[in-house]
Amino acid sequence: MSITMTPTAARHVEKSLAKRGGGLGLRLAVKTSGCSGYAYALEFVDALNADDECFETHGVKVIIDPRSLGMLDGTELDFVREGLNEGFKFNNPNAKANCGCGESFAV
């Protein structure tokens, strides 16, 4: 099982953690939502839950709950700028279909 981040994504998370005054890392989770069935959820983490899995890439921790891990195994987080827009891009090998808006996926 693994979750990775590009150097660009790791730098963005590091800057965001510093701006908010700290934190352990970034939680990546899956919630039921969106037009394709599931959506990615991101939040900063200040304390780990007992059953969390933690993956570190480029010095940044990505924390995953056990329910989400199976749908996220092998995912790479990237941070991209496209024109005036910027945000996280999820390169998830488990996603069988993605919503046109890029916000949700199906497995």
C-alpha cells in the first residue's frame, strides 16, 4: 500500500501547514458524493487516529483512514496550475471513471 505526492504538491502542503501555524500533515479520504459516486476529501491533521495509515513523501505526511485506503492505494497527489486555476490533481489507478468536473470518481 502506498500514497505518494509530487514535489510540487509536497511544497504546497508544507507552505499551507506553515501558514496555518503547523500540523502533522494532510488527510486524504474518500466520501460518498458527487455524480460518479465518490469524492476526495482533504483536511489538515493535528492528531492521528489509532487506525490511521501514514505515508511520507518529500518530508510531508499523508494520512489515510482504513476505509479509504483500498480506494486510494497507489494514488499520487499532484498540485497543478492550469491558467488561472490551481488545485490538487489525484492520479488514482483505482478510479475506473472520473466525473467531467474532476471532482468525483467511480471504482
